[in-house]
Amino acid sequence: MDNPKPAHPAGTRAPRSDTRPDYYFRALALWPRLEPMRLSRVRRDPRRVAALISQRTILPRESILALLGAPQEGGKKSPARD
């Protein structure tokens, strides 16, 4: 009977599949002078990414989240324009 090879060599783990969006590249594209190492630690939490970015800009966090394409908290909708 043939034993199939394991998908990963002994002692290694399978890569985790994370379904949360990664805001790392979008943030670096918009703010290229961000520190990549600091950004990589918070890359999947849009609030923490916005907090890091807000240290370098005068934009409010809500605007930063909108630029990153993060979902709005509490289902808030922008006011309709006349």
C-alpha cells in the first residue's frame, strides 16, 4: 500500500488561511513612509492600522478607514447629498 507524502515536511506547519482583509499593501501605497515592520504587526486590524497612520497625518480615523476600504463600524451610512 502506498502512503501519500505529507503535504508539509515534518516539523513544519501548514500556512494559516486567514479570511480577514489585509490592509498592509493598501496602507503602504497611500502612506509610503510608514514603517513596514510596525505595519506588519497590525496588518489585519483596520482600527490598529488607522491608529498607526493617524500618528502621521491630520486625517480623522474614520477618513483613514474609508481610504483603506475598511467596513464602517455600526453600519453607518454617509449622509445623502442634495
